Amino acid sequence: MLRNFVTFFAICGIALAHVRLRHPAGRSSIWRDPQFVHLNPPVNEKDDAAYCGGGRYLQPDPVDNCGICGDIASEEIPRANEHGGTYGRGIITGIYRPGQEINIETEFTIPHWGYLEMHLCNDATRETEECFKKLSFGDGDRDKHILFGTPQWINTTVVLPTDVSCKQCVLRLHYRGGQQGTCEDGTQGRANYSEKKKKWSLLPLQNNFAQVLTQIRSNQSISRSHSINMKYLVTAAVIFLCSGFVIGSLHSNKDSNVFHINKNKFAIEYLNYYKTGIKSPYLVNALKYAKFPLEARMKEADDISPQNQDPLCTLCNVGMQVMLLYLAFGATNAELADLAFLLCMEMEVQERPVCRGLIDIHVDTVAFILRSNPSITSEFVCGMVFQGTGCEMNEDEIPEWSINIDPNGRPINGSKSVIPSPSSDDITIVHITDTHYDPKYQVGAVANCGCVLELCVLGMNGESINVSFFLALACCRYDQGVPELPENGAGYWGDYRDCDSPWIAIEDAFIQINQTHPNLTYVYYTGDVIDHGAWETSHEGNAASMAKTYRGLAESFPNIPIYPIIGNHEPHPVNQFAPDYINYTSLSSREFYRNIADEWSDWLPSDARQTIEEDGYYTVLVRDGFRIIAINNNDCYTYNFWLLYNASYPAKQLQWLHDTLLEAEANEEKVHILAHVPSGEGGCYNTWAREYRRIVDRFWDTISAQFNGHTHRDEFNIFYARDHPNDAINVAWNGGSVTPYSFVNPNYRIYTVETETYQVVEHETWIYNLTEANLNASANPNWFREYTFTEAYNVTNLSPASLDELMTSFATDRELISTFWMYKVKMGDPSLDDGCDNECLSKHLQEILTTEFGSVNPRLDEILELFWSSVGED
């Protein structure tokens, strides 16, 4: 809050001082500002006369007889102009950042010579003298502003402290002035009050009033304030004016204005509306545009179309500013959740039950994180969470950290090309990922629960589906009702729309793998057991789904080693992986990790338990010369809000990865790395991805292959050396998904791995057509081998060098890159119907070559240039 403290002394019964604070509007003067009229602030016609009741109350002691905001001291607290009083309704009239120089505009209806002082109290709920600290004026390093004339309007600036963040701030302007009077000895003087002697006196003028002001300017005491018998009665007045005011890390020097929405003005207007129920004309207009892009409800940030990325950043900044401001006002978690829910609905972020559920589940985590960092800004939050859209942080907020890399690695002298030929010693690995079991799946339930009907016509056979307009997080659930049209109901074996897997489909996949591939050596499971119904998860529900899925794996592959990792959907709340030093029971991830360690205990050696319980990662020496390192890189996922709390906490696990690889190198072991999130995803924090790439660079010859999930797409990524950007040194293989979520067919992968360097020498993908399966629901799905890599792309091997050459073929052969895309979406009928034009194909090329989001990538530039030049030739 802003408080202005004005003290005035008059002589000879001449009129008292009259002052109004006009900008930022004083509590009693808010009604005069047109932008606040819609809030119906109380009208105070005497808003220029808050002088503690006048002279009869101010003599002999203006301090003891004045209320803190200019009311008569004897009035009942809270007095009219104080916080909580008639005019102190909490209406916000300004937001400022720490260290900002702000303009103060004061109207003197009866002005006098004198000086101004400014004080700041950082909490309106304790408006006491002890709370106030002097501030400096913007036009010099001093704490007094001298008034040499009698202007009606005073405009000055004051500098706010750099180390203050206020919940409810009070800025106090103290005006001291006086009129000339006549002493008994006939000399002229000006009124002065001696706080030491508690007496009024006239200050003689023969030494020149300007000299006195100079003394004041240099903060010297006025030694000539001795008592003099006055010829006339001294009449004194004190005026205090108070105004709603916020200082804090809530504001940065950048305003998002894609829709001409100023986040600070929006935040003030929205909170005033939230308190009063009245929307200003500005807010009504702003809310017309402040609507969440439809595709942003479902897609990963970097998959959102460019025309929607800037609006998403703007809306994130606007909404987060409201939340930060409300927290700064001391909102409880429950109050914050209610406000967030209203914003979620007003901005059409999600459907009502999804908004309510997600907010209630996440509010404790988010509120704790935001309160723990008083200097946090909306730009930092949005720049981290929506990194994939290019939302920008302020430069001084960009987190920077690195891990220690051993310098003694084998030099990189070209692309990694040496790979042994297939032999009888090869091993076979099945890669299963992203099963997403939904215990609420029900055949016939609404499958298009969030569809904008005028934009998509849906059918279980996959016809006429526009894949951009599915808006709910998860459909096909028993509590979402039955559709009017049967074709909009969930299929027996699953559904192409935003639906997770029924148990029967997951079980069928396990049986299919077991029966079709009897000679499996290992099972890799790269995470995401839990469904997408993130608005109604629970610890108990997630634990039950994980137990069922892991038990299904164990029963299907009883004699085959299984190596699992954690997906981002496993915890409750979804995506949240707290640092190991967070001890609060309701926020900690420790119990989650203990449960994971228990579930995996039959598959892993006992010494893996320690790191699993710490952060969900482990390593296993599978056989002599071959090691698996399973990391929990969900801590890089930008929807993991703990990155906002401490962006460097993932460094601990990455350092462990480096050190484990260093030991493996010393022992001449080859390594497979299992990680859920591909490092090049826009949703993987780019500092993490950079450090991970540094590790891959250092151990390019030790790491034989990487295995990911998360995207639900059948794909791969090529790693290029950071200092040798045309040298391909490693490959990450993505297993796709058992779930058809969304618009893809279920799949799994089979890898053939040679046993000299443990590189992948062949892989094949198996799928079934979901349309066909649902039309013949009484029979098991017809699984078939969709393709074998070497045959489909006419390559001799799967070395990084060979795959780099394949990129040139992809760039110049439209049919070949189209084939890759068809296999990437696993021939899902809706995706095939939607098609993939040149822009779409170029994006998929880019994704293959991106392993660190936002980094300089010369090889990618070269391939894209080749692609577009070949398009021009077509």
C-alpha cells in the first residue's frame, strides 16, 4: 500500500494545508481516477483534508494526536483512511519492481513552501512508525525534496529499494511547510514544531529561509528551533494520504503485449474484479482475447504451431502475474487455488473438472515454490515451463550451471562408423514403453470428450478427423458419459482419440511379445505406466496402476531380465520430482521412490536400491563388458515445477552418470542408457540437455546406444559432436508406445544387438491397426511387423555414420522421408488421413537432428537447406 504523510504548520489562523495524492491514487482519492470507477470506491469529497481533525487536535503534539493515515488518533481502529477502514479497501493502484524510480504526483489545493520526505513500510497490515524507512529521491542522493514556491501540482520521483518485495506496501510522503508569521519582537518567522521540546515556535527568517532549506537538504538539524513567544496563535495541520501499492519481484521490465494486454494492468484489474465482482471495461476487452490456444491443451510446447506460441507466452505471463500478485498479498493455498480456477475457466485453459482437479493437486507444490523465491518473475516461470515455445526469460534470470567433465576422452576423428556385422552371438531386446494403463477406460464411453464439434467429425474407423482439435487430457472414461452417436464411443481395444489403454490391450501386447519372440534376452521398459487423467490422480491410484503393470510384465516375462525406468506420469502430482533434500511429507518424492524401489526389487540387484530411493536412477552390470545405466531424466522435463525452485538440482544425477561412465570406461564396459525424455525435446530443460550432450561427447565410444520413450512416436535421434558438428557419434532409439494416444497404432520394438560393442545392428517395429481390431473386437488384434529398418531405408547398418548419410537421402527423397513419417506415426489411420506436407516433413527432419533444444546445429541447417532446395526442384 502507498501511504503519504503530509505535515503542515500554519500561523494566524490562516487556512490549513489541503493536499491530494493523484498518482498513484490515494485511498481517499481513488474515486477521482476513471480507471477505478467500476470498483465503486467510496467517495470522499474532503480527500484533500486528512489533517487529523485540524488545529485543535494537533496542538501541542501533532504526532500523538494523528492517526497513521491522517485520521483523528482517538477514532476506532481501523480508522477511515487506514488499511481495512472505510477508504482502505485494498484496491491496488500501482505495481512497481524493486529499485524502480517511480513518479509521485501530488495536488496541493492550498500549497506552501517546505519540503517532502518519503518513507516505505513493506506491510500494510502493520502500519506503524517502526515499519517506515526513508527513501531517496530520484533527482539526487538525498532524502528530502525542497519546495521553493507554491505550485499547485508537485511531480517528483522516488527510488524504491532494490532489496524489498512487499506483500502490501505503504509509501508515505511527509510534507512539512509553513506560512510566514510575526514574532513578538517584530521579526518575521515561519512555524516550526520542536519534537524534542514538544513546542511550537517561529523560526526567524533573518538568516534566510533558503539557508534553512540548505540545512535541511544536507540533513542537518535546525538548531534555531528555540521557543519564541508568538504574537499570534499557531494553527497546525497534519495530512496523511494512503494508496494501494505493490512493490516486488512481481514486475519485470518487459511486458507481454501480443494482444495488447499489459500483464501488470491486467493483474491489477483482475484482482480488483476478483475482490469486487465487477469487471472494468479494460478487463472485459482483455478477456475477449485472453483465451488459451486450443492446440496448447494437448500438444508438447514445441509441437504447438508458430502462430500460437507467442499468444501462449503472453497468456502465461498474464496469468502468472495475477497469481504472483495474489500470493504477494498473502493469499493462502486454498485462496490461490480458487483464483487459479477462475483464471483457468476465464482463459479457457481446460474444461471445468480438469481445471479444478489439476489446480487442487498442484497448488501446494506451486505455492511452496513461488513463496520460496520472492524474486521470481512471470518471465522466469513461463520461460522455463514453456521453453519449447520460445518464451523468453529476462537475461539475469537464465539459470547457468555445469558438471565436471573428465578431459581424457578418446578423440573424435569423424563419425562413428565401426559396427560389427550381425552374428549368432547377437542378443535380442524388446523395447516396451508408454503403456498408459487407464483403469477408468470403458468401451463405448465418450471418445471425443473435449472435441470442438464444428472442427472435427469423429469415428472409431478414423475418418474425417482433424487431429489438432482434441482438447481434453483423457477421454474414453466411464464417468464421461455415453455419446449420442455410437461412432463417437470408445473402441474395445482402444481408441485413436485422446484415450489411454484398457488393460486388455496392454495384456494382449505382453502376450503377443512373449509368444512371437521366444528368444528375448532383455526387456527394456522406458516408462509412463499412468494414464493422462492427471486431474484426478492420487498416490494410491498411481501405486495400484504401477503394481498391476509391473506384475503384468513379470508374469509375461518370468525368466527374462527386465530393466525399467520412470516416466513423467508416474508421480502424483504428475511431472513433479522433488529434489532429495525436500523433507516436507506432502511435497517430498521419497515415498514415491521407495515404492518404485520395492516394485523393482525382484528385477534389480540390491545395490541399485540406494540411488533409486534417492532420485529414481540406477546402474546394473548385466554381463561382463556390458552395463545398463537407467536415469530418471524426468527432472529435466520443464513441467517439473521443481526446476523453478532450483534449476541446478538435476546436476547431481548427471554428475553421477558421468562418474559411472568414467568407471565403465576404465573397466572396458559398453553401456546402454535408458532415459524417458529425449534430450532434444523442447520440453527438456536446455541446460540439462547441454550437459547431457557434453557427457555423450566425452563417452561417445563407451555409450553404445540410448533408448527413450515419451513421444509415442517411432523415431530416433542422431547425436553430433559439439566441437565437431558434422561428426555423428551416437544414436537414441525411441520405442514409440503401446497406447494409441493419440492418432497412432500401438507398437513395440525388437532390437538385434551385437555383443562386441553392443550397438544396435537391426530393429523392427510391430504394430496392429486399431481400426481393424475394433471392427473385429471378438478376436485378438492382428499384430504384424510394420518394417525392418535396414530394408525400409536401404542402409547397410545402423551406425551413426550410416544414419547421418540417411539424413541426406531423407532431405532429397520426398518418398523416403514420407515413408519415415508414416512409420513414425505407426500408420495410424487418423494421422495418415491428415497427411504431412513439406512443412510437416521438414519439422520431422529437424527433430531427428535435434538433441539439445535451441542449440546451434550446423548439420541441421545443412540438411534443411538441402531439403528445401530439393522441394524447389520438384
